[in-house]
Amino acid sequence: MENVNEKEKEEKEIIEEPSKPAGEQKAASEKDRRKRKIAEQAARIEVLSADLQKALDALEKAREETAEAKDQYLRLQAEWDNYRRRTAKERLELIDNAGRDILTGFLPVVDDCQRALKVLRESEAAGAAIEGTELIYNKLMNYLKQRGVEPIAARGAVFDTDFHEAVAQFPVEDPEKKNTVIDVTQEGYTLNGSVIRYAKVVVGI
């Protein structure tokens, strides 16, 4: 009988064992809540970090694409400027060459006028013939001068291969006349400073 009572007593003690105090339960619950909150914040930070990295990668890619597009634009702009300058230069050269050829074509006419005047002046030709020929010659020379054609100074000048072409050499006694032009067989001309026909000259030696 005593054994039965003792067993019942032990079971009662187990059943009636007091639970944890309310303060300890509340502290444990708060601790668990904080842990869950920290875990949630850590997970959110990880997500935000991944999103930030994606945004940074996209920004870097956009910068590279922008730099590439800018480089291509600058190259195209440079090519366009070069093309525009080249075509403008070619157009000016075409106009200049065309005008040069036309003006050079007048020079034989100038030569004929000079020869005609020389013959008329040396002959017994009428004054009207000389005057008329001079008028034509002067008009022609004025036209050429307005367009930049100028005769090359030759007679009495020091021989210069940039403007003169020696067709003959002639011995001279005067030392000052050596290497100078003593006669001109054909007049030379420049167009805006550039030679379009060299003066053919006789040089003293």
C-alpha cells in the first residue's frame, strides 16, 4: 500500500511540476523575434545588394556603349570634315586649273600681238593700224591682268631658274652682265604668283 502511494505521489509531482516563469518566456519570445527580424533584414540586404550590383553592371555597360557611340560619332564627324575639305579643295583646284588652261591659251595671241606691233612699228604702216593693234593688245593685257596674269620681268634681271628658261648663252665682256638676261625670245607669265609659262631668255656668260 505504501508503494502505491509513493508512486502516485511521484506522478503527481511530475504533473504538478511548475512551468517556466512568465518573464523568462517573454524574454525568450523577444529573443526569437529579434533573431527572425535580423534574419529577414539580412535576407533583404542580400537582395538589395544583388539588385545594386545589377544596377552598377547595367550602368557600366551603358557607359561603355555611350563611350563607343561617342567615339564612332567623333570618327564620323572627322571623316565628314575631311571629306568636305577635300571636295572643297578639289573643286577649287578644278576651277583654278580650268581658268589656268583658258588664260594660258591666250598667251600665243599675246605673242602674235607683240610681233604684229613690232612689225608695224618697224614698217611704214599707217598710224591707224598701229593704234588699232595697240588698242587690241592693251585690252587683252588688261583682261589678263584683272585675272591675275602678270608678265615676268626678265630683260636685265639676274638669271633665275624659278622664272627663266635659258635657250642660249652669249659671251659678254662686261662682268656685271654675266649670268644676267641679255635678251628675251619669248615672254613669260605668272598667274597669281605661280608660273604658267617660263620666260625663254638668252643669258650672258
